[in-house]
Amino acid sequence: MTRITIVSDAWYPQVNGVVRSIENTNRELEQMGVEIAMVTPQDFRSIPCPTYPEIRLSVAFFRQIAKKIARHQPSYVHIATEGPLGLAARRWCLKNRMPFTTSYHTRFPEYVAARFPVPLKWLYGFMRWFHNAGAACMVATPSLEADLKAHGFQHLRRWSRGIDASLFRPRETALYPLDLPRPIFMTVGRVAVEKNLEAFLSLDLPGTKVVVGDGPARADLQAAFPDVHFTGAKFGEELADHYAQADVFVFPSKTDTFGNTILEALASGVPVAAYPVMGPIDIVGEHQDAGALDDNLQKACLKALSCSRTAARELALSYSWEAASQQFLENVLVANNVREPSRFFRRYLPARMKAKR
């Protein structure tokens, strides 16, 4: 039995790209016959993160975390985040001479620099120290890989993302109708300073701007932009229903490494407007019929109104969690010197295809 222990400081009740990526990957890996054990803040006492109380930081001694990891008897360890749990897991792996993999989900240096006066050079130094100790660091896109290489990161391997295209889909009838003037320009996600939402909310656009989500910046933004419709956080069918009612999905962030919400919008048949930066340029860059990228976000929003909803959906369907999870597992096996990871897939794929029939 192949056992992978995944250590993540980001976990429920947080709802973000890191949590969703791990959750969907775990589901696929378990169908492949891999046993997954999670080490998360749910296992320990935690405190609110400064400036972002929705994120909980684990408070535990190293021996407590080490005992938790060792109890799982992992074949392999993957460290998803650079927080207290990630640091302890890194120390445990080095102490026990166990190769480990990491993943770069968040542009942590830019995230911290947006809140505190810390030089980016120092922050990137910390990130290199953390990730270069691993056997592989997984990244979602070519542009992120190129950026990290330029900052001295090593052992980079690609791990893409997928989409639940049965949940996020075009809908003829709204279950939770938004009775708002058209067109609807919508953004979805964490309402926080690093998401650059003010750049979107301050635009002069026809119709209505809608923000779906919650976070520490919501109260201030809601007061500053009273004409914007804030729905709060939505989940499951209600979230998917909101996406499908948008005319354009606006992604103003310049600090995300991928942008899972871009795929959710595209799968819902909604064209995307964004800056030509990491994430949007990797997903939409060569598919201008499915969205519009421009350094002038207003131009991108207005151009996206004439993009094809069918093309948006078709682009999203080129991503799958099954393919992304196979990529993740192959990265883990190769990083741990498994010479022929294809043998694993030859064992599991026939059984899985048979089960799908």
C-alpha cells in the first residue's frame, strides 16, 4: 500500500485554492489505491493569523507534530505550505532522512509584503531555503516555474489543476436569481488586500459589479463601494449557480499562482477578464475567444463581453482532476527515486477504467 502524508497549514474551515486543490487531489489519489493521511491545524491547538483571523496557525511542539507524522508510517511526505506545520514537517523529514516534496501555492513574499514592510529579497530567501531542501517543488504553471527559477528555486516539477465540470456548468434557469442590472461583472474568492479587488471595484463599467466571498477586507470595501453587490461566501450548488449568472468573470489579482476560480468561471460558460499576469496568462493567454487580458482592466472587462461562452466552457474541459492527480503522484514517485512510476499507473488504470464503465 502506497501511503502519502500531506502536511498543510491551510485546511477547513478555510475555503481557498490550496484547500480545494488538496481535497480534489486526495479524492483522485484514493481512487488510485493510495492511502492519504492529512496533518492539519485541526489536529492541534491554533490561534488566529495576524491580519487574517480566518486562517488558523497551529500551536504545537515539534514532538507532537513529529509523532503525528510518524504514526501514519508514510511511504512519502508532501508539504503543501510554509507555515508552522510545514516547517515542523520539513525538520522531521530532514532529521529522518526522508525525501519530501513541496508545492508552491501562494506567492508568499508578495502576500507578506502587502501587509508588512519586509523586503522581498528576505522573503524569497526564506522560500528558497524552505523549498530547495525538498526533492521536488510542484508548481501549477509555466510562468510560475520560470519566475521561481529566476529566484533560484530548484527541482521544479509541474502539477496542474482540474475542475468539477458537472457542478460548474452553464445553467438555463437560476436557482438563486440575481435580480440586478445587466451586464453582471462578477469576482469570486477571498476578500483580502492581496486580491487587488479595489482595482476592479473602482472601474467605470455598465451594469452591476458583484463580489462573491468573504474576508478581512469586506467591511472596508463594502463601505467604500456602496453600489457593488456583496453576496458573502457561497458554496456548492449555490456558488455554481452564481457563477453561471455572470456575464463576465473578473480576476483582478496579480499575486495568485494559478486561479482556480478562473476554471470554475470558464466551466460555467463565463468569459474571463484579467491582467496578463501569472495564472490568467497561463490559462487564457492563447485562448482569446474565451476571455480578455489587458493591462487596462476596464478594457479587458468590456472586451470579454463579446467573448464566446461556448469557448469558455470548452477551455475549462481541457482540465481534469484525474490528470492533475496523476501528475502529482508521478512527481512524488520520481522525486523519491521510484525508477518506473508508469508501472504504478499500469496497475491502477485498467481497474479504474473498468469501474467507470
